[in-house]
Amino acid sequence: MAQLPTERWLHSHEFHLDSERQERATAKVLLLTAVAMIFEIVAGMVFGSMALLADGWHMGTHATAFGMTLFAYRYARAHAGDPAYSFGTGKVSVLGGFASAIALAFVALLMVGESAHRLIEPRAIQFDAALVVAVLGLIVNLVSASLLYSHHRDHGARDHNIRSAYLHVITDALTSLLAIVGLGFGKYLGWIWMDPLMGIVGSILIARWSYQLIRDSSHILLDGSADDTTRELIRAAIEADADNVMTDLHVWKIGPDDFAAIISLGTRNPRPADYYKQLIGHVEELSHVSVEVNVIQSDDDEA
């Protein structure tokens, strides 16, 4: 059987971001976080500071999250052309962000539980040593945030992986700052209860950020529909031509910058699928479009 020329209809399914710069920055942050984590957990246990210990635990989950971030980037790149993935590996970074958000929620739960226990049963704290460690932890967090900031600024809205990594660093900085505040009040005013109270305040803020990231990433993972503006642009372009009527429309995200669409329309004057794809060519985020054309027959046509 003769081979038909089909090259014009073939297209790539690689919808992931070029992430090598983000990977390098994340690897550096992972190393810094792991070192600070060990230091703070040991110091928190030795010096009796709940805020410091909570910050160390927090860093531990962040180190795990950064590991997941690196894995997601490398897995997406390694399997970008794998036909086993219908729309490529563009959602791997979203999955990494979702997993990191779950880790954030778990940290918040641990922090609020242990902090509440310390409010009920206060423990002695070696304030001077604990403050030194907390300040060092804050410095590490600020350095880490500076390494990730430009990537979050440029890609955070569409790359949930780097967004989650940046949020982990910011929450680390927040808990370090709260630890310093709590320890400072305890040392100079004798308000020992401020140390665990700062742990509770930090856990509430972390839970809020976690919820926002879970909400945004899960919408994409569950193939949530594109916003109304994008859908209306497609509908208006199709129905402005001839007597076309949109009968079904599905638009969903398949990568950080890419959407797929399945369009079903009815018309009395059918044209090739490419014709309708050209009508919506101005919707730049559409990277994979399937068009179903149904012929509408009037009563006169049927007679």
C-alpha cells in the first residue's frame, strides 16, 4: 500500500518549559536547606526552642520538596517525547507543585500541634544560643530566596514547580523570622509563651499558602476548563464565520504555556478542519486543537 504524505499534520507534543536554569538554582537551594535543617533541628533539641525546632522540621520537608522539584524537572525533560504520554510531560511540574503543597500542609499541621502542646507545657529555652541559630537560619533562607526570586518572577505564574519551591523558601524565612521574634520576647520580657505562639502564627500562614497552591495546581491536574475569556474568544471566532454554531467546546491546560482544545461545530457549509483552526489562530496559547465538523441539514434539504 502506497504511503500517503502526512507530514503536514504531524506535530510535537512537548509542552514542558526549558528548566535547566531553574534546576541549577533549586539544586543550590536544596544543599543550603539540608545543611540548615540539620543545624536547626539539633540546636532546637539542645536549646529547648519549639520555634527553632519547628523551623528545622519545616526545612526538612522543604528539602524533600526541593528534591521532588528537581525530580519533576528532570523527569519531564527525559520523557518529553515519550508516546506513552498523550499530551507530553507538561503537567509533571504541576504535579511536583501539588506534591510540595501537600508537604507544606503537613508541616503546618505538625507545627500547630507541637506549638499548642508547648503552650500548655512550657519548656526552658536557652535564648542566646537559640537566637544565634535562628538568625543564621534566616540568612540561609534569604540567600535561597534570592537564588529563586528571578525564576519565580519570570515563570512562577505558569510553572507551579518553581512557584512551590519559592513558597517553601519564603515560608522558611517566615518561620525563622517568627522564631527570632518569639525568642526575643522570651529573652527580654520573659514571655516564654511567645515562642510557641509564633509557631502557631507561622503554621496558619503556611496553611493558607498551601491551600492556594493546592487549589491552583489541582485545577490543572483535573483538566479544569480554561477561563471564560479564552473560551469566549474561541466561540466568537468560530461563530462569526458563515453560519457556524458551536455545539461543544473543551479547553484545558496541558503544559505551563499550552492549552488543548476539542471543538465541535455545526454548519450548512462545511470546510476542512484546517480552515476552522485558522479562525482561532489568534488565540496563541492553543497548541493542540481537534475540530469536529457536523453538517446541519434544514427541513428543505431533508425533503
